[in-house]
Amino acid sequence: MINMAAELSTSINIKEPRWDQSTFVGRAKHFFTVTDPRNILLTNEQLSHAHSIITDYRKGIVSPGLTEDELWRAKYVFDSAFHPDTEEKMILIGRMSAQVPMNMTITGCMMTFYKTTPAVLFWQWINQSFNAIVNYTNRSGDAPITVSQLGTAYVSATTGAVATALGLNALTKHVSPLIGRFVPFAAVAAANCINIPLMRQRELQHGIPITDENGNRLGESTKAAQQAISQVVVSRILMASPGMAIPPFLMNHLEKKAFLKRFPWMSAPIQVSLVGFCLVFATPLCCALFPQKSSMSVSRLEPELQEKIRASHPGVERVYFNKGL
């Protein structure tokens, strides 16, 4: 008789993250793993290997010799590259693991070249194009977004960001140069407030799927979508904060020193590295601010949905939904 004791049990819940998501620390560990930039370097073979381990495991098939650590590693590789609702492979630069390298390059450049109008136009446009890709890649639910909605959101957010940046640049010409360095941050914050709700307007119009605590679908709610999207806007703005608020002080100080006067071209690489250092920590910690599986009480839902749930699932007090990122 073959000894089966060594085989991994099939009862590990890999639908949920490895760490307790009701605590900030558990969510932070989870997002440090999800946003790990090393995941971009994984080959297609490694991704499809993780994909087959996870899909087999969900069917109750355990790959021979698989350990629990390997299973979790496969889950996080799987999650880093495949959409949670549609299971499509996500565009490389739209994945969470590409956030830090992409954002540090774009933000570093936005903050180095912020003085002239063409530079502001170019970098704010690049940033919003990147944001549009990320928002499209990480959209919640299986709700398809139409090309015209994508276009509207993209154009509005880019216009909003550029208008904010140029408007503030004009205002800050007469104040200290340090304040001028914060203009890109204000532009990014304004654009996030426009971009995310527009990108996800379909969810605001039609609602996002809500479930009970066991994952049984109860319907779609626009109230849940409002809560989900406002939480994402807050965490995205905070995510950009350290990288856009700390380097200006340091750069303002460094640019007065002999080194940068002698090598002015070093300004952009230093800025990009500073932003990168901030983002490595800010990205996962801000993603962790709110639980990914967000919840609200039934009494805060739309009246007709409340009636429907009370009729079909009388015991349900709270509903749960994926807030998106």
C-alpha cells in the first residue's frame, strides 16, 4: 500500500489570501507578495505551470510531491498574472507587479520635468495612458467595458490632469520653487478622482456583484460600487503620496549642492530611485488600507435589493464584494 500521508490535503482554501485579511498586517503581507516586482520576470512556462497547479488543485487534483509553500507560491504567481474574475492573462504592464517599476519611472520623470508646458503635457499623458491600462486590467467583476467608455475615461482623465498641472504651474510661478515641485502630485490626485470613477462607470450604473459570506451571489449593487470605487480612489492617491511628497524636499536640498550642479543629468535617475524606494513600500501598504473583499450591511443597499435579499436570504445581514484595486 502506498503511503498517502505525505500528500497535501485538498482542503486548503486558496480562494482566499494566505494571511488573515481582517488585519492590516495580514493584508500588507498579502500585497507585498502581490506587488513584488520580481513577478514581472516570470516566464510564460512558469506562469502556465502555476496555472495548472492551481486549476488542478481546485478540481481536487494535487500534483505529486507538492508542498504547502509551493502551492501558495503558485497561487500568488497565478494571481499576479491572471484576472481573478475572468482568469484571462493580464497585460504585462497592467499587472500589480509592474506598478512599482512603471510608476517610479513615470513619476520620477513627471517630477523632474515639470517646468515646461510640453514636458507637463507629455508626462501627464504618459501617466494617464498607463493608468488607463492598469484600471482596465484590474477592473472588478466580469463586467465588460466598452471601447467608447474607455476612450471617454482616458480623454477626461488626461485633460483633467493636464489642466490641473498647467493651471497650478501658472499659479505657482510666483511662489517658492519648492511648492512648484508638488504640482505633479496635485495633478495626479485630481486625475485619479476623474479616471477611476469614469473607468468604472459601468459598475456605478449597473452595480457590482455582491455575495453572502459563503460567496453565493445575491445580485448587483450600485451602492457597493460607490463604496468600492471611493476606497480605491483614496488608496491610489495615498499610494502616490510618499513618492511624490518626500523626494521634492530631498531634491530641493540636493539641487543646491555642488554635485548636481556639476552633473545636472543625474537629477532624473536620483529622482526615479527615490520615488522607487518610496513606492516599494507605499504600493502594498496603501493597497492594504481596505480589505480587498469589502463588505457593507444589507440596510445600506438600494431598497429594492434589500427587499430581494430579505425575501430570498432572510438571515443575511452583511454582503461582500471585490472592491477592485
